[in-house]
Amino acid sequence: MVSTRELGELAEGMAQQYLSKLGYEIKETNWYYGHLELDIVAMDGDELVIVEVKARTGLRYEHPSEAVTNAKIKRIVEAADAYIIERDLDVETRFDVITVVFFKQGHELEHFKDAFYPTM
């Protein structure tokens, strides 16, 4: 049986491949600011894209996107702010969510652009 951590790593790898095929430039993966983490930091043209990746096996309980709560959004925005300040960036920033649902016979990947807006 695959652990939750392994499932997450697999989903993040799939998300990176998906974004690369779309022409995104992956800048960072699993970037930490203290205990806060950004799953994927990428550039889509001249726009910085912060991507949260969520994975589940099947849909018994909830869609993975439902795990992106207001508290989680606040932590992502705080980490993104630290990333932007640390690198002295002055670019438009977008927050996306990629979900991967694994089934016995494959998987389903969904990309939600502009999934949320910072409200800090």
C-alpha cells in the first residue's frame, strides 16, 4: 500500500510534468519558509504561478480540492509572500490548484487556474 507521502510525491511529479508540457518554467518544488511549503513555483510567461497539489485515492470522502481550506490558503499566501520578498520579484502572481485522483485503473488530473485570490 502506498503511503500518503508517496501518493503526494507521485501527484507532485505528475503535476510538474503536466505544467512543463504546457510550457511553464518550474522554478522551485517543495520550497520551504519555516514550516510553510509551496509545492510548485513556476513561471507561465511573465506571471509567477504558485501551485498547490492535492491527491486522493478514489472519491470516497471528498474531492482533493476541498482540502484547500481558508487556513491552508492563508499559509500558502504567507509562504508565497516570503518567496517573492526573498527573491525581490515584481511580477503578477497567480494561485492554482492541481488535483490528482488515483483510481484502480489510472488517474484523473485537474488544473484549476486562479483557484483562489490572496486576502491577507
